[in-house]
Amino acid sequence: MAYTEARAPGRPFVSYQPLSRIYRLIYISSIVARLPFWVLSFALIRRWRKHPTWTLKQTLLNRLAKELLHVTSRSEKPERLTLEPGKEKERFEKIEPFPANLYRGPLDEDTVKPATIGGTWFPTRPHWNHRETDSTVVLHFHGGAYVIGNGRSDQLGFLSSRLLKYANVDAVFSPQYRLACRPDPAPFPAALQDALTSYLYLVRTEGISASNITLSGDSAGGNLVIAFLRYLAEFGAQLDIPPPRNAVLISPWVAPVKGLWPEICTTSNPHFRTDYIAHTFLQWGAKEISRIVPATDPYISCLGHPFATPVPMFVNIGAAEILEIDDTQWVREMGRVEGNVVEVNYEAAAPHDTLLLGAVLGWEKSAQGVAELIGVFIRKNSRE
């Protein structure tokens, strides 16, 4: 697939203070004003619901999520990361970067260097002898289009609890990788550098066998997992970095470059009405992550750039999400590469990333089913 690189838009006028605060106040007030109409119309006229099988709760919450995501993206509300433990306390770890010679190829960038990051353990930092057990540690990279998110309890509490309870994993570690947006912009390859730092922390610092590690990522985190698997395929052997047991991708964002295309490319998607992902969100993330390296680069937009990997992959796709078409095409591309193992599950009538937002959007049971399938996949693909 040959991509065309659209020119990245500039910073929106309403993202500057005090206009940003005024804009968000006015927009959220308009949401509150429209809320009674949505409740009545969705309750009384079922055909107005975005999907015929959705409940009133799911329909309403999906609409609210889309509106809130749009106003956040349009005003480009910044998120400041901190290396303070906060309420995570002893579950939060600070991780120093490893020797510079491990960050090669796309990770060797003059203006973006590896940095100290944090990460959160769920439920607690494990203390078992990893070398003598068949335990499963999930290294999970959060979503957020590379512009929001921190991987802490408020964001990943639901997802991690589903994996611990229903996928039967022993622990989840979620890195707080650097974001590409202000106030401390760190575009590509910062997040990928942090992915390597996190993996080496588990394997070399904590002494966890790579065969006990499952890479996992939702949305942009799924994009990051794919990029990291590509890095391991290209540089892992020469750097003596072993591959993980397997990988789990939840609604992966496989073509960020499309966020830079005209808005009609998003609004014409057949799943646009049934998903809460706004074009402004995709646009914001795409322009920020590609400040240095073009969004057409295979390490950013993996669709159209298949590669061989020894790591079995499980891909969960919401059947009603806006990324379904791209994800389906990417799964087919990767499945055609000799030696690749790719399993896919289509989550019936589901929007984007229910394993992350199931409790917020009303897809708790659906998210539970996804977690159970992940558990089956992990156990089936255990490597000695």
C-alpha cells in the first residue's frame, strides 16, 4: 500500500489559553443542554440508536464519549506526566534507560533520546521466582493516540482487572511512556524507545523470562506493540534480546497516517456512526507522533508493511469500530507472511477498545469475553 503524506495541520486556535478553557466550557455546556433530547430520542425511537442491538445505556454513553473526545482533541488539552508515585505508591516503578547501543536503527534519533520513565504494576509488584514458574506477566501499552494516557490505575484499572481475573494472568505492568504532545512533546521514536526500556526492565532487571511475557497494547498501544515486534525482528538477534511468548492487540491503530488525510476519509467510514472515535482525535495524534519521522514510516503506519515475526499474535477488533477495516486488512497482510501466526476475534457490535472502556461505555460483559479469549490464547501459545 502506497501512502500519500498529507500536510500536518497547525495548532488549533482554540487550543491557546484562555480560549481553550472558554471553548471547553461552552462545548460541554452544549452537551449538557442536548443530553435530555438524546435520552428521550434514543429511548422512544429505537431506530435512532447507532446500532440496532445496542441498549439505551450503550447508545447514550457512546455518544457522550464521542463528544467529549472531540472537545478534548479540538482544544488539544495537554496531559502532564509525572514520575512521582502518586496513589499507585509502591506499585509504581521508575525505570532508567539502558545503554545507548541497544537503541539502534529507528530508535537512534539525534533529537529524541531514551529517557527515564515510570510504570505501574497490577495488582502489585510480584515477588515470585520467575525462572521457576510458568507465570504470565503482561507488558501492556495503553492507548490514547500517543497524546493522552499514563497507564496508571485510573486509566487501566478496568483493563488490568479483566486480564487478572478472566485471562488468568499473574501480573500486568503498564509503562508510562512519553507522549508526543505538549507540554513535554516527545514524538516518534520516544514511545518506541520507552517500549524497549520497559521490556528490558522486565527481562534484564527483574529477571523475568521472555517466555513468560505477553506483549499487549490497546489502540495506539497496539500500534506500539507492532512497532516493537518489528524492531525485535530486525535487531533482536544481534542485540541478544529474546522475543516474548506472544502478543495481544486490542483494536490496534495500524494506519495513523490516515489521520492526516481529509476528514471525509474518516466520516465516510461505514463504522463512523457506530464508534466514538472522532476524526479530530486521530488527526491530533497523527500530527504529533510524526513531527520528526513521517507518518508513512512502517514503524508508525504498519498497514501495507507486513513483516515476519516468530511471536504469535491475537487481535481483537470491534465489529462496529472505525478501525475495523484497516485492522482486517492488516491481519490479512500479516497472515500471508510465511511463519506468522495471527488469530483474530471480531467482538460483536462493539465500538473501539471495550477492554479499556467497557465499564465506561456499557460493554462490561463483552470485555469479559474478550479477556477470556485472551487467556485461552496465552495458554495455547505458551513457549518452553
